[in-house]
Amino acid sequence: MGARSVYRKLINHLKLSAEEKHSYRDTKQFAFLRKEFRRYAVVEDQLCRAHKEMRYRADTYLCYLDNSKRLQDIQTTNRLSGTSYTLEKAAATVGLRLPNDQTNTPTNDKG
């Protein structure tokens, strides 16, 4: 993923979390993001360890934001459905079966 697309996706996450439409530009997160991307802006041919590290951090943070949003959506969906799963039902959902609970345990006869 290119640096420009990572930057755009991070900005979109800021827009989604902002209370007003244009208020994300006034946040400290936006100022930091813009400063860091401008600071490490290099020509494509130039290789720089700090640039790679910044891209790695940006990609990692973007992955975190995407997955946090997915988790929030899943939790909201589960709360709205109003169903609580028992252990047996949860196991059946993913195609597993729980072992039978045996009341009679085998005994060792040394007779």
C-alpha cells in the first residue's frame, strides 16, 4: 500500500471519529499525522530506514483502526440481536461438539 493511500485511510478514520464534519482538521491527531507524513516525505527512489519505519507504523496503526471498527460493528450487531450463546450453542456455531459429561467415572479395580 502506498504512503498516500495509507494517509488517506488514516484521515478517513479521523473523519469518522470526528463529531463535526470538518472538526477533524482541528485535532491534535490530524496535526501530528500531517507533520509526520510531511517530515518523512521522500522521493520514491530514495531509500531511508526512518521512512520505512514510519510506513510500517502507519500501516500497523491503520490495521488496528480497521479491526477496532470491525470489532465494534460485531459487538453492536450481537447486542442488537439480543441472543446470548451457551457454550454448546457457540461450539455448534463453529462446527464443534462438546464431549458428553459422564457422571460415572471408571474405577480401578485391583482385585
